[in-house]
Amino acid sequence: MIDANNFEVTDNLKDGTVVTFRAIRPDDKKRIKEAFNNLERDSIYTRFFSFKGELTDEELKTATEVDFEKTVALVATVTTGGGEEIIIGGGRYILYNPPNTERRAEIAFTVEEDYHGKGVASRILKHLIKIGREKGVLQFEADVLRENKSMLAVLARCGLHMEQGYQDGVYHATLFLTADAPTAPSP
């Protein structure tokens, strides 16, 4: 059984960079703030569907203090030569349906631009799928702006059955996590 609260896996990206994928922690507030400040304006827009200059204290608390039942959040980190851990990406799912109903969750990701195209989002999604399945989640849903082609590609390549619709510049994708659906392939 996966312990989502203490989840941690170290892996190599396509270019050989060593990355740790782990559960977010309350002590990540400063690292999340720094990661957000390192994002380009367009990345902030594609993630939040609006421009924002900074994260509020309440947003940092919500981002880092999760219950790992209704909300599961993972970060991707690299370690500098000086031993400092830097967050380069993150992803989460949030259950949004009432208890005792079919478990569905919204998913969202952010990856720092220097790490785009290296498999960070695909690996985060792979780990969220494993955790979600174990916790009985049947579907992940995501709203993705038309211009966010890289996220649309991550969802399309994850190996799960996907249905999508398009309205007003936004794709709505539904991924099916049923037991007979294939798992996400390794990038």
C-alpha cells in the first residue's frame, strides 16, 4: 500500500537529471514561493487561467498543508551542488464529489520552463495515477487552455482512456483510472 503522506521516489529524467518526486510538506512554503517566482508569466497563466504576481499566505498554506485523502500533492525537486532542494514542478489531485459517490478528482500541474519536455509532468501524473487508484479514484479531470499544448500531450500520452471536449478556448479532459485501464507509460 502506498503511503501518500510520505511518498518519495528518485528517478532520472530523459537528460539524466536526478529528480525526487515526493509528497508536499508544510515546510515547502518557501520553496513553493521561490518556484512560483521563477515561473514565466505564460506558465502562470496556463496553470491558473489568469495572471498573478505572487501567491498569498493563504494560497501557500492551501498548497502545502494537504490531507492526502481529499487532496494529494506531489512535488518534483532537484538538489543543488550545495545541497539545497529546489522545487521544479508539482502536481495534485483534489476530490470534488460528495462522499459515498463515484470518486472523481481534478488534476493540475506546473513545471518550471527549464524542465519542460523532460518527462516531469508525465512522471508526476504516473505517480498520481498509482496513488489515486489505490485510494479508489475512478476519474481524473482537467481543464487545459488550448495554448497549453504540452499539457494536452502529457494527458494524451499517459496511456489511459481519455475523453475530451472543447468550449471557449478550454479543453476538458477526463482520464479513466479503472482497474482494466493501462497504467501511464514511463516517459
